[in-house]
Amino acid sequence: MARAALLAGSVQALSQRLRIPVVDLMRWIQGESKPPKGVFLQLVDFVIEESGRRGLASVRGARKPGKPKGTGP
């Protein structure tokens, strides 16, 4: 859950995305209680989705290994 909050940008942003109260989210992050199964699955989907987006962004910006530019053929 903490990872999902980081990916969302904040606990508040994650609570808005999931349409759940911040208080409930904080209890789950702190381990005081567990989220309902449906919310947990939403969190998993969100983390997978955001991780995939960020992974693609870093891959698109990365250069392929090989010779540095300007070193000839």
C-alpha cells in the first residue's frame, strides 16, 4: 500500500483514485487493519499498471548498449 501511495504521488491522491477515505488508507498502511479484498485487488492493479508505465518510460529513454556516439563504424 505504501508503494501504491508513492506511485500515486501521495496518500491523498491514492485515496481519491480508489474513492476511499484517507483515514482508512492510513490504517491499512500502518498495519492497524486490512483492506477489503476488492480494495486490495484495486491496489494491486494500480501498482502493476503504474509500474508498467514507468518501466516503459525508462526503457524508451534508455540507449541501446554499444559504441558511444561519434566513435566511428
